[in-house]
Amino acid sequence: MNSTIEIRHLELVRLRIGYLNNCNYSISLHFNELKNFGETDLRLSLVSVWNHVPHFSVKERALFALTDYIISTNNDDELESIHTLLEPHFSNDQITDLSNAIKQIDLWTRSMKHTNDALS
């Protein structure tokens, strides 16, 4: 993806999707990638419960809210409030790029989980 979105933010999204899809392979892969960016074990383990803890920035919380919206809820009532959270941090093009990336990562993660489950 040719984007101005920080790779660390994309990795956080990938880790969140791994947690949402219960994909151990993705969780391990992106957990370790984020450790290379200096993330702590505490913050990385709390990605699974991001909305219940104060360990994430407003920008990171906006990314997680968008991720959760696309992956799990798709409640149209939430879309406007999520867009309001994203606007101070991302352009409309970046929000579109993020949305597309989340959908692609979700598909890949579900595919990896399915493949790994079949091999177990």
C-alpha cells in the first residue's frame, strides 16, 4: 500500500485484527513486529481490550474504533462518530486507505486462521 500512514499504526491494526479473528499466527507475527518498534508487552497485550484501558493515544483509539467497526459491528449509527474521531489525525484519502487495508488484512488473517486450523 502506497500511503502516508505510519507502519507502526498499520501493525497495531494488524494485531487488533489478529485478536478479533482469534488468529494466533497473526497475533504472534504482529506482536513481534511491534516489539521491534519499541512497543511494550503490556500495551501489546492490551490491544485486545483497548476500549477498557487508558494505554492508547486518541489517534490509536480512533484506528481501533475503525477496525472494530469494519470487522465486527458495522453499525451505521457508529460510522459518523468514528469518522469524527479519525478526522483530526487522518485525511479522507488516508481514512479510505485505512479502511481498505483493514478489509485486506481481515481477509488475509481469516485465510491464515482457516489454513492453520485445517493443518492442526
